[in-house]
Amino acid sequence: MNTYELQQLRTAELIRQAEQARLVREVTRGNRAARREAAQRTTEAESHSRRPRRHRFLRTA
């Protein structure tokens, strides 16, 4: 094989690796988003009101 063919093979391999890495990142991002969404749904279901919890009395200086 000459140098040009070897370079073409290497380029094709790098493109395949980049596609695989992109797919892994996309799946990871999707999993994180699904976990975040599920966690938010469970906290919303557990809370009685949508307001964040506040201290009853202000702190003194």
C-alpha cells in the first residue's frame, strides 16, 4: 500500500472514532437530563407547595 492509501484508511478510522465519541456524549447527556427530570418530578410530588422554604425569622446583625 502506498502512503496515500494508508492516509485514507487512517482518516476513515479517525472519523469513525469521532462519530463513536459523539454518540457516547449524546447518550450521556440524555441520561443526565432524564435523571434530572426524574429527580425534579419526585421533589415536586413530595413538596406541599411550590414556594422554596424560607426562614421564619430574619437573622440579627
